[in-house]
Amino acid sequence: MVAEYAVSYRRELPGGGESEPRKSQTRTLGLGGLMFECDNPLDRGDSLRVEIALGDHTISAAGTVVYVDRRDAGPWQIGVQFTALAEDDRDALLGIYLQREYRLPSE
């Protein structure tokens, strides 16, 4: 679904550890992953930790960069497939999807 939410991401570094967090906005978000834009490219295959603010719930997930694209001189588009997502976070995503898709009232 097309959705803009605040996202913070960290890239896992070779040999352990993580990069400093960077902030962006999601452009698409679904049960399988997300796409966000950034000024600095990432590499396909990079492992990320992402946190997505969904109102009063913050989703924390692990993911892998599956595509990197750039149009003209615009921002980089980064596609991330979730590799680990807690059940309650998945339920929160599903709730957002159902609310948007079927215009259900929020709780």
C-alpha cells in the first residue's frame, strides 16, 4: 500500500555492529516489506534493522535490501524485504492495511 510513515534504519556492518541510524519516510509499506527514499544509496543484499512509527505503535523488523533504484538526480529508492517481523508487529501492519483498504474505523 502507498503509505508515508517515519522510518529509521541501520545497516548491519561487516564484522558486527550497526551504522548510525538514518531517518526517512516510507513510500510503500506492506506485510512483506517496504520502500523508502534516501540520499545515500545502499547495496542490494545489505541487512538492515528498521523501525517504523505507526501512530502509537513502533514496528521493529530485520530486512534485506532487494532493490535500489534512482531516477534522474532524485533520491534513491530502497526496497526492503522483511526477514524477521514479530507477530504483534505483523498484526499492526495488517490492521493499518485493512483500515486503509476497507476504510475501517480505527480503534
